[in-house]
Amino acid sequence: MSQKEMRLIPKPTGDAIVLEPEAGKLALEGQGGDTYRCGGCKTRLLDNVSHMDVFHGEPFDAVKCPKCGKFNQIIDDGHHHH
Ligand SMILES: [Zn+2]
């Protein structure tokens, strides 16, 4: 179980897939143990997700925080490349 902060990024352009949860809603919720929070306002955006959910589920490039409107990108821990 861990809490991770996402990295703020500029507004994605082109065909980037951006999750835009409604205010008070999570962008993604699963059965894992990780929580990802907005890098700007610390709002939880992904809750109880697993590595599989985040990196091998429905693909997305960024998450727009419904509270502060900033775009967040998940930072891959790095030790799990294929
Ligand atoms: Zn935010």
C-alpha cells in the first residue's frame, strides 16, 4: 500500500488520452493498494489501484484534476519495463 504523487504536466495535445473525472470522483478505482494524488492540490485521483490497473489496463496519458484543473502524469517507478 503506498501513496504516490503524480507529476504536473502541461495540457496534453494531439491525441493524448486524458481522464477527466467529475468533481469529487476518482478517475480510476481498483482493487490494488496504491493511491495516486494530484501533484498540485493533493486530491486523490486514483484510489486502490494496482500496477496492472495503471500501466496495463485502459491506457491513458494524463489525468485532469477536477479540483484544480491541472494535468497530472503518473510517474513509472521505473523497475518494470518490458
Ligand atoms: Zn489538483
